[in-house]
Amino acid sequence: MVYEVENGKLTAVKGNTEHPMTQGGLCVKVNDYEKRHYHPDRLLFPMRRIGPKGKNQFEQITWDTALGEIGPLEVDHC
């Protein structure tokens, strides 16, 4: 990905045309990333779901707690 920054602010995100797989293409999830980057609802810290799925009930947790809950990930190389 190639980021364009003006006066310290992200203004555009583009695909890297020199990348051998994407050849400059971006998926729709990051195609307008510069708009989401500054969105007021953007998550800035980890959250844990505390209610039923789909009820939008979460609590803020620390990064150490979040990483402890999802890791360590073990890879079986056999």
C-alpha cells in the first residue's frame, strides 16, 4: 500500500503498482481507508464482547489482556 500524507494528515491510500501479486489493486475493505482512518467511531483500543452476539455490548480491555486472550498462537510444522 502507498500512503499519501499532506501536512501530517493521511489524504489517500493507493495500491502499490510494483507489488507482484496485487499489481496496485486494493480490496474494497481498504479502498477508502483514508476516510475510515479519521472516523470518530474508529476503534482505538481493544474491546471484549460482554453481551449476546449482535447486541453490540462491549467493554474496553487492555492490550495485554487482549493479546493474552488471543495468543500465544502455536503453529504445527508437521
